[in-house]
Amino acid sequence: MRTSGRTANTKAHTAQTRHSDFIQSLDRGLAVIRAFGPDRDRLNLSQVATATGLTRAAARRFLLTLVKLGYVRCDGRAFSLRPKVLELGYAYLSGLALPEVAQPHLEALSAKLHESSSISVLDRYDIVYIARVATKRIMTVAISVGTRFPAYAASMGRVLLAGLSEDELDKYLTEATFEAFTERTVTDPDRLRDIVHEVAKEGYALVDQELEDGLRAIAAPIHDSSGRVTAAINVSTHASRLSRDAMLAQLLPSLKETAALIEADLKSVAPAERAARGSPCSSRQATSQPPVTR
């Protein structure tokens, strides 16, 4: 179910960005890497071709190239990613102040509430986990740094969508693929727009068993120094442990308090980062960037 949506989004992205400066072979090679995931760690040639929309011959060439480069291994029957692929994301993650700053706060929050907590950023149609502390496994899919979920069905995703401009939200609702993960999943774009507007007004999002049966999660925004929503923090629990009202009463205050503490720490980090980049009067002026921009 998720693979078909991701493939559709990849094809739409390819169609939109194809121009004289667009390198299609690079796009296809990255699509082959993205075909793998937590529930698709070993794929045969046909599965990779189906997931990427490539022919078997093209998929084979890309896979064997990635094998030669050390990013993929082949056991003779199936392909799987090698740890070297982590290098592709390390340059981005290592440049973020947020995961390092947030981790102690996540640990304190999870210890206090005895529930799992996470932070994510928005990447086109999905949220991407950049920090996490897990106390229990409450989903069928294992979650770790780098895990992706569709933004519309996740509590952190709705917080991040609420931070978009109206034009950006329109673009998302027009281009994203909406699939039902449970019978409760909201997939109607107009209804999702109303929900996102309510999230922006209330300052939090509570998603009740829309991403997976039995999973409830509540999220709050993390703002940068300019007041823009740059990330989201959540606490997730099993529906049998806490009701919606109990989550609002017992989890939300601590969640918002933790978000505020992270924001305060990020503000103190930013001046040091700017100083480390050198004087604005230097011959090669660095471009100032916020800790997280997605």
C-alpha cells in the first residue's frame, strides 16, 4: 500500500522536475535506494523494478552499480542495503543542531511519561524521524532515525503541515497521495485542510489510530528563532493505556514544556554556529541557515 503511493509521488516528482538540468539517471539510482525500507529490507530484482517503475534490465544495472559502489549487497537471490548508505544522510544529519540538542530532552520526557517520544521534520509528502527515544514497541513497523511516514496520517505530520503557508498547504493537498491505513484514516483533502487549520489554531495535533490500529499520538511544534515551525515533537502510546482526554490532560503539558525547552536551547546554539562560520565581512561569506530547514 505504501509502496504504490511512494512510487506515484516519485513519478510525479520526476515529471515535474525533468528539464535540461535534470539528470534522470541520478533520479533513478536514488529511487532504487528508496525502494528499500524497514519492511522491505531484502528485495529481488522484480520487486525493485515494480517499486521504482523501472524495467528489470534498468533496475539490474542500477543495482549492480550500487553493489560495486558498496551501497547494496547481493546474496545471489536478493538485494539489501549496506551500512554505507548511511553516509548519504550523514552530511545532512550531522549539520543539524536539533537532534543533538533535543536528545536529552526527549530522554527526560520519555522517562517522565513512560512513553516513546520522537522528533521529525517534513520532507515533501513525508515526515522523517531525526531523533527518537522508544520505551516500548507499539507499532508493527520498527521506528528509528530516518523512518518515514506520510505526513497527513501522523500527529507530527499534521503539526508540520500546520506550519506551512496556505499556498504550500494547497500544493501539498493537490500533489500528495492519500491512502487509508486504517478505517479511521482521514483521506479527504478538504477534511484534512480543516484539521490542519484546527491544529494551527490549537497548537497541537492528536491522531487517534489513523496510522495504525491501537496507536494514539499527540504532537506539538518546535519553532526556530524566527517563529517558523521547523520540526515537531510527539509522544505516542497504545490506545488501551490512555484515552484521548487523558492524553490531553497528562501528556500535552509536558510535551509543550519540552518543546519550549528545546526551542530555548536552539536559540542559544544559533549564535555560536554563526560565529563558527566566520565574520560576515570575510571574503567568502557563509549563508546563514536555521538549525533545521525542511
